[in-house]
Amino acid sequence: MSRILKASLLLVSALALSACGFHLRQSAALPSAMQRVHLTVNGGLDLQRDLARALEASGATVEDKPGAGIAELRVPLATFSTETLTVSGYARVTEYAVRYQVQFQLNDGAGQVLLPLQNISMSREFSYDATNTIGTTAQVEEIQRSLNDDMVQSILFRLQALQKHGGGAVAPAAASSSAH
């Protein structure tokens, strides 16, 4: 009897997860011009590493050097900044925002622009506790890791949209994402 109950619970759990819209992330369907790609990132070592892994997981070969027949994904800007949002009555900061700004462009192996310069901005807000400054540093680092993961996914979504639209040039776009 317990086997039937366990199987039923497992089935109900699986149905509940699929009904709520939960899906495992899959690799992105990249444009065919990105079978071989060179990645250049200015200012974001974590972004470069994570983006290279995601591109490889999506079937692209990430090349060390640019060359003929190798697409180029350039990220000329990848910067974090912190902004004060609120200040208490005692002139103490009580809330910050961590912002992440990234620009990227994709050229095919012949140097033709496939995806013009894209601008993506993301931010997360957090409360600051003046009595726990060590925790604040760890909190900011975790927020930056989270923003980096979200940025990689956002870039892959843009590249996948390019694939869905036939791999032709896509108009520049700006995106903004904010979560608390």
C-alpha cells in the first residue's frame, strides 16, 4: 500500500510543478553563425566565464582568438555600481541598490553585424544594517552573483530571439530588470 501512496505523491508533485509553470532551464538555440564564437568581455571576469560556459552548453565552440569564420560576441561594458536609496533620520544609509549595466554586440564570421549593440540594465535593492557591515559585503557579493547569472540568461535570450527570427539583424533594444 505504501508503494502506491509514494507513487501517487510523486505523480501529484510532478503534475503540480508542471502546472505552476516550473521548467528546468535548457540550453539556448543559438544562431547558426555562432557555431564557433570568440568572446571578448571588458570588465567582467565572472561574466566572461559564465557566458562562455553557457555558450558551450548551447552547442557553440568558444574560440580563444578571433578569425575568419568565427563569430564575435563583444561585451564592451560590464559594470556594477551601488547607489544609496534611502537615508534614516540620523543620516545613516538604510537602503542601497546594486546596479549592473552590460552592453554587447554580435558579429558573424565575416564581420557583419548580426545583433547591434544591446544595452541591458538590472538592479537589486537591499536594506543596510549599520551594525552588521560584514554581512553587507557578503550580501552585495551574493547580489552581484545573482545579477551575473540573470545577465547571462538575458544575453542568451537575446541570442535565441535572433535565431528564432531567422538569424537576421535585430534592432537595438534596451531592457531593465529590477527585483527586491
